[in-house]
Amino acid sequence: MRKYGVVDTTFSRIDMGSIAIKVIRAEDPDAEIIRYTVPGIKDMPVAAKRLLDEGCDGVITLGWVGKSMLDKYSYLATSIGLIITQVLTSKHIIDVTVHEDEVNDEEKLKDLAIDRVTKHAKNLVMLVRDGRNALTPYAGKGLRQGYENAGPID
């Protein structure tokens, strides 16, 4: 049985974890899903590592980054920690992050977050369930998460 980890934070302004779980269940109904909620993004690397150590085949991390430069530096540190964790475990961690200053309208920010979580949760399932070449048919398509697809350059 496949096992997925979902790491989310209390700092997020929407319940990104529930969205990811709903998508993973729809895409891989027989899989086990373990959720781990932490206070903020800097706590995500250790949560992801613990879930992978507990047998998860892949993890999705769901972070919300504030507008200040300090928040951006915290995200940079988090991203590096998640990359190191991937290298050490040889397992995918799909890092889904919403930056508070991506759009000024809160409803659009919410829509962006939902779209990004949904698409990346599907990406995680494809990588875990279907293997390393699962996304190959989509290579070079200009796909985006959170925004309209950019499309390929022909």
C-alpha cells in the first residue's frame, strides 16, 4: 500500500492540508495518508523527514509565506532544508508554497492556493504511484500551479 505524508502549518490562511488529502484520496483511494501540522514553514523539513522515516513514499509540504523580507529568508532556509531532506532520503517532497504578496486580492490568493495545492497533490500521486516517468508526457508543456498555464513555445 502506498503511503503519503501531508505537512501543513498553522500559519497558513486556508486549510491547505485538507485540500491535499482530499485530492490524494480521490487520485489514490487505497493509499494511507498521514498528516503532520506544524506551526510554521521552518518546522516543515523535520516533519517531512519524520514522515519519510515512518515509511511514507512521498510527502507534500504546504507552506504560507508572509510579506516581509524575514519571511522570505525563512522560506529560503526551509526550501534548502527540504531539498537536503530529499537528497538524504531519495524520496520526493513536493514543496507547495503560497506567498502572501503574490496577489493583492484575498479571494484571488485563496484561489491561487487551492489551485496550487490541487495540482501539486496530483503531481505527488503520479510520482509515487506511477513512477519516475509519470510526468514525462507533460514535459515542456509550460504547466503552472496557481496560475494559468504558460504553454509551450513551438
